[in-house]
Amino acid sequence: MESAPGVWEIVQAGAAELLAPGRYRLTRLLRGQRGTEGAMGNPAPAGARVVVLDDSLASLPIAEADLELPWNWRIGPASRPVSDETYVAQALTPEGVGLRPFSVAHVDQPWRRPRTPGDLTIRWARRSRALAADNWGAVEVPLAEELEAYEVEILDGAAVKRILSTATTSALYAAAPQTADWGAPLGPGDNLTIRIFQLSALVGRGAPKTVTLTF
């Protein structure tokens, strides 16, 4: 479902009721599937375009080397030449959205652990694009990236105060940089908004996870 121009959310239906030939009522919707929760409209826009994801869809022959390069397409019936008036022109720049790492999950809240102002370890859980990640019996989901790497933005409103880099599902925001950023280490009653990205060697930053930490 297209929630904004060029922004697509993948939705599954738990039940489909046939109302008339070619007409269904979909209920028990599962929204934001396959890492598309950032595209969710609340509510979903009226009149949004919907594409059924089935075997009739054809994949475009786009290689990794083609990402971010503009393509000019002619689209029309295969039975006619591309110069035929029934063909339409379409410009497309593939961005590799399907290759972006999913946003992280379960960001740990400082208030859940006894602590005094000082070094802060920010923790989260990694998600995975790999289909094997749906195996609930696995100890950990597959990485699905060449290397494990993350960036954590320390935010002051819309401004980025600092970026922390890490190769694990935690990042240390030490007392000294906290003092440099805020005048003192963060403690009870304070809030801190952060944005976390998992990184891809191919497409860079994945989908962001923005959360406000409460101390």
C-alpha cells in the first residue's frame, strides 16, 4: 500500500472475505511487514494505491551496481514495439530500499536498571532481513549483512549533538561526552532522544529507530 508518493507499506491480511467476483473484504491486518513500519500511515490514506504481491509481479533486472543510477523505461504491451504509442515513459532511480537493514528493536530504558549518573550503555536488539529470522527456535537471528555495525545519533531536538559508532548491539555514551553535550551526566528526571541505524556495506544506513530514553 502506497502511504505517500513512492513510499510503500507491506500489509498482510489474516482473513479475506469474498464479497463479489474480484472484490474482497480484508480484516485482521498485519501492518508494517518486512521492515516497512516506517511507511505506516495512521490512519492509512484514503484512496491509497494497493498492489497485490503475488507471482504475477515481474522483477526488474537491476543489479547492485545500478543502485542510485537513473533509468529511463518504456512500458507497454510485449506484443507491440517499444516505439508504439501505447507505451509510456517512466524514469526510475533504484534506491535499494529492500536491501536496507531493518530498524532495531527493544531499546533498553535506563529507568529499568538501578544506576547513578555516569557512563550510559545504550542497548537494543538486532533485527534481520533474512527469511530465516522467522525461526523462533534460533538462539539469534542471522546477520544478513557483510559486517555488523551501527550508528547512534544523540539528538537535541532536530540537531545531532554526537554520533556513536559500534560493532555490537550496545553503545557506550560515557560521562565525559555527556557532560560536554549537556553540562552534566544524565540522571533521574532527564530524558534523551536518540536515533539508531544498523549499517549496510552496500546501501549505508538502514531504517532508523528513534526513541526517547527516560532516566
